[in-house]
Amino acid sequence: MNKKGVSAVIVTVLIILIAIIAVSMLWVAIRSSIDTSLTQVTSAQQCLGINLKIEEVKYYSTQNNLTVKIHRDAGEGVMSGIKIVHDGKISNAVSLEELETKTYLVESVTTKPAKVEIAIVLEDSTICPVSDKKEGSQVV
């Protein structure tokens, strides 16, 4: 029996196994990065598909509250809520359906806010960038 021929076959098989293991380990690492990127792209697409506009902001000094009238335009995307930001404070509001308009009441607002912004909250709890804002004289 030729021992040199057998050991060459064993070395070849071992090299192939090591290569398969290395490729498998590399694929596991790359796959998690791809999945994370894909999730981020999907969230960004949903953010772009939902259009919210602040129609009116009113501050009531006697009641210490604020009303924010928000309209949702047509567009695909499922949202779970809205963040209303005023002077660094965040209030949560329920979501809107397509082409729906709602007026939200924000309580315990002791001073007229300089700026009011809204942001969309998606079903996976992703918070989209600011959708719209009203500043200065736009806050009545």
C-alpha cells in the first residue's frame, strides 16, 4: 500500500473541511449584518411612505394645554403612534389612518412653546425623523 498517496488524500480532505468551516463562519457573520441593514432599509421606506402635516397648533394659557391638529396624507405604511415634541418635552399620541385628521390635546404646558414637532412611531418602535414642525408665530 502506498502511504504517500493516502496521506495526500487525507490532507486534501482536511483542507476542504477547513475551507467549508471558514466559509460557514464568514457567512454567519455577514448574514447578521445583511439582516440588520435590511431591517433599517425597510424602516426607512416606511418612514418615507407616511406623510404627516401639522395643520394647527394652539396654546391655551388659561388651561395650561396645547392642541395640535395633525393630518395624514395618502401613503403606505403602518404606524403605531406619534411623538409630539414641544420645548424638549415629548408627548405620545395615537396613530392616524390614511387621510385622517385629529386634534390632540397636550396637557401641563405652562408656557407657549417656541417650536412644536411631530415624529412617526412605526410598529417595530422605530421613531422616524421629524415629519413636520411649527415655530414662532405659527404657534397660536
